[in-house]
Amino acid sequence: MNAAKPSATIWYTMLRVGIFIGSLVFVGLLVQFGVLPKGLGHSNFVWVILLALVISAPLSFVLLRKQRDAMSAQLVNKVENAKAKLEANRSQEDGVVQ
């Protein structure tokens, strides 16, 4: 049995989540070993998540350029196919009415 290749959007999303989780672990370790401050009061978890988001966003932008372009091309093809189907349906309806 041949496994279907995941769509470019799913692949990009999985990689993006992976980069975030990696950043989350990295920041968590830096906070645990005292390299970064633990935050104010009980804000440790929120601090780690926000810092991981700030780190993972530019990393994803740079590292996932190829996957983002593939996802964009796939979405453009799907939109163009949907437009073509809509236009074909519209022309069929026009032919029936006249």
C-alpha cells in the first residue's frame, strides 16, 4: 500500500510546530540553568512561551522558505482550479437559461 504524501500546508505546519517546540525546550533549558531570568513572580511559563515564540518566528521565516513557497504554489493551483470549475458551472447555467 502506498502512503499518500502529506500536503505542503500540513508539512509546513508540522515543521513550524517543530521549530517552536525546539525553541521552547531551548529557552526552558536556558531558564532552568539560570542563563535567562525566570520572570516576575509566577510568570515563568508565560515568559518561556513568549520568548520561544519570539525566537521561533524568525527561524521559521528563514529556515522554511522552501516549504512556504511550495505551500503557496499548491494553494494557488487549488484556487485556480476552483475558479475554473466555478466559471465552467457559470457558463453551463448561462447556456441553460438562454
